[in-house]
Amino acid sequence: KERTIGFIIEKVALWRRLYNGVQTQEGETLQYSLEEAAKKVGISKKSLDDYLLQLRFGRKYGFNFNNHKEDGVGTLRAFVKAKKAKSAMIRNSSTGREASAPMENLCIEDF
């Protein structure tokens, strides 16, 4: 079952909060490594890293998190993928370069 965008926002925020440090009732600051914090959250560090990256790109490209918080994270991934592809096409067209060709289509004259 796919995790929702709202769920991953909560879990990534908790993960980063644990990493940055939380105060105990005694006033001490507890700080966890990213790996330890991930274990406390109950999601692998690798997944949390990926979610954080997707959230950052979503924010960069103007994804509407409020309208999609109940949608699966695949919705965010598809949005980011489309925006990255569009951004790459614009970047390549403005520099006059073609998009990279797959390696199997290259020959020695291309270098």
C-alpha cells in the first residue's frame, strides 16, 4: 500500500526534528543520527532521504501539497518527473544543445 503525501510530510518532519534535536522535560537536548532517527520514525533512512528529495523538488516546482495530501506519493513523483523533464528540455533548447543520446546510439565521430 502506497503512503500518502500527508503521511510522508509528517514522518519526514519528525525525522528531521529528531535529527536536529528535541528537548526533554528536564531541559536536555536529545539529538539522534539520521539512522537512529529513522529507526524511531519506523521508516528506513533511504526512504526518508528519497521522500525529502521529492518534497523539496515538489516545493521548488510549485506542487500543491494541500490539494494532494491524501494522494499517494506516486502523484508527487509523477509531478516532479514531468517538471524535471520539462525543465531539462527548456534548458537544452535555450543552450542550443540536444538532449543526451543513449550510449548505444553514439559512435566515435560523436566525440
